[in-house]
Amino acid sequence: MGRYTDLPTLDIDFLKPARLSFDTKGGGLEGGRNGLGESVTIETSGGGVLVGSYESCFIQAREEHEYINWVAAWMNSGVRFMNVPIKSDWMGPFPVDSRNIPRPIIGGIPHSDGALFADGAGYSQTTVIANMDAAALNAGKITLRIYGAARNLRWSDWFSIYHPNKGWRAYRNWDHTDPVPAFETIDGVARAGQRYTLSLDRPLREAVTQGTRVEFARPRCVMKFPPGFTLPWEVQGFWRASPTLQFVEGF
């Protein structure tokens, strides 16, 4: 079994895509027709495969051209992988700011003495944290605990699970139980949140242990370029480029 941990993560903010698309494909097979002539679908045991794309990225600065060329050098072989974040900031159980805009990540956090880094930047952390109970390979349901959420979970929520060998894998839920109170001490901090049992859109990619990390902010998935796709370096006038990146879940 391949190991897909410790991979680089695509810096999607740096690429500034104009459009994104993520989908789960191939979850069922045509199983013939019944006596009424109706199509019968057979669900595959592994579920569908995640596919995605970021289109019409805005590339102009020298560093942006350098970065897109590095991504191509790393990924064009089709045998190397990277963590691709799903930029689902607008959705999710995140707190909102004064403009009613969700805040999945807080930045500008100083050191313990109140100082920032030399360039004025600080640390960052997610506003919502979550972990899950132990679950077996190909589990269709999981139980998780979530803390810091501004609302109950919904069917539209994307999240990712950090598997011990398969690395980050992204999921959606299509049904869930009503939340019940959850209490836990994490990193020495007592937290109160909610516990849910979720039905996954595709089976769990690998067995996980109690307390496995679950991420709702920028959920990530191990992905590679699909067969036949490469990322060429193409430049227009004034050093403008608008590359499109396509991805398929890596195995």
C-alpha cells in the first residue's frame, strides 16, 4: 500500500483561480435492466473518486510564474501527488465577521510576548476543530466531535480526514444524526461542542484510530494530474497567464 503523507499542499490563494469545480465520479456501475426495462445500478464497494479543477488562474508576477512551473515539474509525470485544498470558505460551520463573511481561518496571531514576525506576519489557525472516533476501512458512517462551530452541520459541508497512510482525503455527508453535547480537553483546553454520526458520500479510504484529525477549513485531498493532462507554461502579453489545473484523487 502506498503512503501519501508529508506531501506538499497546493497554494491556491497564490494562484487566484477564477473558477473551481469538485465532484465525485464513478460511484456506480450499470447493472443491466430488470423485467420492466429499467436500468439497475450497482454501487462499487470503494465508492466514487474525487475529481477537481481550478480554472483561469491569474499569473503575472515572476514568483507566480516560478510557482506554476514548479507545480508542473512536480506533477506532470503523473506519478507524484500533492494535497489539493478545496476552497469551500463560503460554506461551512464557521464564525462570521462584521460583514457576515465566514472566517474559516484566523491570521495575524502574535507570539506569546505579543510580537509578530519581522515581516509583520503572525501565526494562523482554524476557527473550527474536529476529531473522530475509530472507524474501519470502507466505513460508510463515522462519528465525529466538532468544537468552535457557529452552526449545526449541514449536508453541504465538505471536510477532510487525515489517514495514517492515505493522508488527507476529502468527504461530504448526505445524512447525519441530530447533534448531542460533547466535552473534551484538547491541548490542555477544555472545550464544549457537538457530536454527530455522519453518512459519507464515499466509503472511508483507510481505517482510523480514536481522535483522528478532521478538517473543515480548506479540506484537502491527495490528488494527481489525470491521465493525458499536463500543465504547460503558456504566457500572453505583459507576462499574463491563465492556466487551468485538473486533478484526480491519487491512489
